[in-house]
Amino acid sequence: MISIIEQAQNFGDKTAIVLNDKTFSYRKLLNSSKTFAHKLLNGRDDLEEERVAFMVDPGFDYVKTLWAIWLAGGVAVPLCLTHPFPSLQYVLDDTLASVLVVSPAYKSILEDYTAARNIRLIETDNTSPVNENHDLPDIDSSRNAMILYTSGTTNKPKGVVSTHANLNAQISTLIDAWEWSADDQTLCVLPLYHVHGIVNVVCCSMWSGATCRFLPSFSAEAIFNIFLEGKLNVFMAVPTIYFKLIAYWESLPANEQHALTDCMKKFRLMVCGSAALPVTVMEKWKHISGQTLLERYGMTEIGMAISNPYNGERKAGYVGLPLPGVAIKLVDEQYAEVAADEPGEILVKGANIFKEYWGKPEATSEAFTTDGWFKTGDIAVVEDGYYRIMGRNSVDIIKSGGYKISALEIEEVLRTHSQVNDCAVVALPDHEWGELIVAAIVANSADIDLKELNSWLRTRIAAYKTPRTYLIVDELPKNVMGKVVKNDVKKMFEDKY
């Protein structure tokens, strides 16, 4: 039996999912998942790890489809609801999916493609009769369970294959570390084709018997209105969402601000991840909510590996301590462990680590050391026992004048300036220094004094012995920047110099 589904049998008529004021019990979820599993099997005994892609709206149908795929012996391949057709086609072609499940709204996008590829297309609201006379297959935990695709910042996205055992380790570890229980109620506002939304929110809540409410599309007003109902006690989001919630809260009259603050103080846990959390955002959120966000570190290939403690000090700017059952070490470019207080690449071992990159044995082999440690490509340093992420080795670590400099640290400094809304720090190649540090900013006003800002910044990063820093104001998206935007910024500067 699949562990998360076996756990769900303990919760019967308790509410599992809430969507648009409709409630669905665990019993309803289990029964519907089994019926849909038989529909996927279509008379077969076992899908035998065939890939089943699904493009399904968040909510009851999403979880039902995910569980049905697992119950039928298939491998779940969730698709992004907003990706253009070529991106969807890439995943379907790469996985050689034999079945595609869609919400009715997405049928027209892929109907012609599936017909041409002889892929079976099933709508979530299909009510045709199902033969349930035979048993569902027994699923060993070593079998493949899910393929999620990486962001593809350095090449085409890779399919990350996780087994049921991998997922069991990721989910059960977080339930213990963050003290999930059947009394919890959470809200899912995250996309459901990444680990954060699927594992940390949906799977953890379903495993523990909690209630998961779904908000199909982001709205700061809608989130706060749900908060004010007083039922939620767990919330997880990315820095961009907290940034937008703060901006919306600041636009409200004082009495509405106070009501929201009083409500949010009663939450037992609020988590942030998937991107670096600016200290300024963490501090503002604590001011308006009374909550110290729990920041953690993970990625598609490993689930969560490091976390600030649920009980204990949560340090701003740090991702915390290794989770139970997860081994971490920091190494240099030759994969030798670095000295204390020295930065190094994060290597990870544990039952949480993915099995392989789908159809890419060479990439899989390159991702691990000879003794089995997964190479994350992220650089960190340990300070007073807590891990601090310095950035992605390929994007955020600038090698200048013999020093490894964290672009994220310089961005943190820049964001504290009163005239800076946001920024992105990148590197440009240079014969003398190796790489130059370049900062692009989103300014509060057009008359910002770049000379003053440059001088101000240099005094604050002098400890890093950094070389010349360019500051150029340009029209950049006025939100928290991600890797794609950073790559665009780098290209902008390369074209200019």
C-alpha cells in the first residue's frame, strides 16, 4: 500500500479538501481515487510505471488524479497550467506519457497533439462506467512515483524521478520536524508542479489528516479574507507572495490592518522557501503578522534538506540545520570538505534523494560524487551551526580577485537603501579581476544619485574586498527577482559593455 493513501484511511469523514466552499472528506477522496484508478487501468492489472501526465486545476480533482495514478501503478507527471504548448509538448515527449488527464478547460490545448501521438486523453469529469471488479495492484515503495521537471536554467529541463520511498522520506521528515497534525488547516496557493506545493503543502497535510484549502489563483485580498475566517493555522509561500501580501496590507486602513495582524498572530506556523528570503521581507512580515517565518532549503532532487527549527531560534538570513535523516557536508571544487567557517558546495545524502534524471544516465552520474553524495550546485557557509546560502554556484557566486562573493549578500545590502525597491547583482567577465560585480536596481525615483549610492554600497561591502561595482538604473520588473530575470539582466549588461 502507498503510505500516504494508507494514512488517509485513518481519517474517514474528516474534511480533507476545501475548494470554493465545497468540502470533501477523506473517505470521498479515497473512494474517488480508487474509482479513477480503475478508469486509468482500463481493464489492465497494473500500469507498470507508465507515465501519466495530468493538467488538472488545484483542488479535489488534482489530489484524486495524483492518488489514482499511484494506485494504478503509474508514474505521475504534473504539468504547469500556464506553460505554452511547446513546454507541455517537451514534457510529454520526454516522458513518453501514455495517458493524459486534463480538466475540461485544458482539453482543447492538447486534444490534437494526443490524438496524433496516440496518447489516451481522459477528462477529470468523465462519468463513463468503470469496471471495479478486480483488485488494484500492490505498489512497492521502490517503484517510481513521480517525475518533476527542473527549471532548466543551464540547459533543457531534466525530469527528476522520485520513488515512493523518496517521497515517504520527504513527507514523514517534514511532518515530524514541523509537527503536522490532524488539527491543522492550511491553504495551498502554490503551483502544483513543484515540490513546495505538492510535497510540503498537499502531501504533508493529506498524510497527517489535516485540511487543505485551495485557492485556484493568487489574490492577496482573497488570502487575507480566508485568514480572517480564523480556521487556518499553517501557511506556506514563496518570497514573492509575502512581498505582495505586505504591499496589500500596507494599503489597507488601520482598523483592517489591526484585524489581520491579530488573526495572523494565532497561526502556529508560517514557512517561506523556493527562493532566497530577503531579510527585509522577513522583518516586515514579522511586524505585520507577529510570525517569524520558518525558512528552509530544498530543491526538486532532494525535497527539503535543511530547515530552521520549529521550536528554537529562527535566524534571519539562514536556512537552519540539517533535517533528521539528511546528511549534509560542504566541499571545495575538488570535493574535499572545507574548513569551518569556509564556504563550500552543499552535498546531500539520505533516503529523500531522487533516483535519477529521466532518460539521462550521464547527467545522473555527473550529479553524484563517486561515493554517492548528490551535488546541489549551491554554495553555503556554516555560522554558529546554522547554514547560510550564498547562492547558486552558476548564477550567484561571483569569483573576483581571488574571492568568492555572494551576489545574494550584496542584494541584501542594496535593499536596505531607502531609494532601492529591488535589485539584481550579476557578474561580468574581466581580464584583471576575473569577474566584475554589476548591480541593476529598481529605483524609487528617477532622480536617484548613483554616485552617492555607489559610494554608500562600497563602504558596506568593503569587508568582502570587492572590486569596482557598477550601478545602473534600468527598467526591471518591480517584483522579487528570480533566476530568469537575473540571466536577462546579465545579458543586458553584456550587450552594454
